[in-house]
Amino acid sequence: MVVLNRIYTRTGDAGETALGDGSRVPKTSLRVAAYGTVDETNATLGLARLHAEGEMDAALSRIQNDLFDLGADLCRPQAEGEETAEYPPLRMADAQVERLEAEIDRMNEALTPLRSFVLPGGSALAAHLHLSRTVSRRAERLAVELAAGEPVTAAAVKYLNRLSDWLFVASRIANDDGRADVLWTPGANR
């Protein structure tokens, strides 16, 4: 259980922060950038939810919770034998990725296939979902870069990859099932 009774600690004043295992790293570390960008993605979803209702709002709420799981995963470096520890660290699970895939498939059934790229925009919800999509792509790039040098849960990287796809399809749903998508017209303004 997390208890936050004091918000500022002054322990980061010299440019370092503590990871989930207690080790200290520079705030510029790739690991901090990766989980910080996951947090940024989560904040953009909070804005999107201002325009969401019903099942879309519920789905975004589930994703926000998953993103806290993902941040917890990324902020704690993997250690040998951690899965048998008395309190194993929270790691992303394949089931979370599979849920996103099932939701993508279900949402995509209502959509007409695209014949052009979609410009970010349309409804307020769609525009916010596109912003979230681009931030999640940045989080994915950082997680992939981190995974090139340190162990990272495979499901964490997969989740970020599927999340950007989920957000793209959801933006089309938010644009009247794609009927209000703003399509790219190549070279239209030459």
C-alpha cells in the first residue's frame, strides 16, 4: 500500500531520484525518461476522458490503471529471482496486452477500412486520443531504447505498442465511427 503523507522530500534536489528498488539514478536516466513518458501518456488520457462517456470512458479508465502498473514495472529494474520473492515486483502481464488486442478488434469491426492517412483531429475526444497516441509512441521508443541496454518486461513494450494502435482505432470511433475522420490529401497545398 502506498502512503503519501509528505509530497516533497528534497531528496531530488541534486538531480537524482530513487527507483522502485531504492537505488538512486540521475533524473536524466533513460529509465526515468521511459516511465516519466508513460506518466505523461496517462495525463493526456485524463484530458481525453473529459470528452469520453460510457464504455469509452470505462476503457480509458482501465488503460490509465494499466499505465500505473507499467510505470511501476519500469521504475523497478529487474533482478534475478524476483519472481520468487515474498513480495515480487509488479510486472506487466501478457493478459493486459491481449485485452487491448481484443478491444482493438472489437472497435475496428465498426470501421470502414482507410484509403488515406488520418490527420489528428475531428472531435475533441479524437484530437485528445491522437495526442495520447503520439505520446505513447514516444514512451514506446524510450522503453525499446531502455530494453536495448537493460532487461525490460517484454509485455511492457508490447503494451505500449498495442496502446498506440488502440488509441488510433479509438480516435476513429470518436469521429463518428470514422465518418468524421480528417483525411490527408497528399500535396493538396502545393
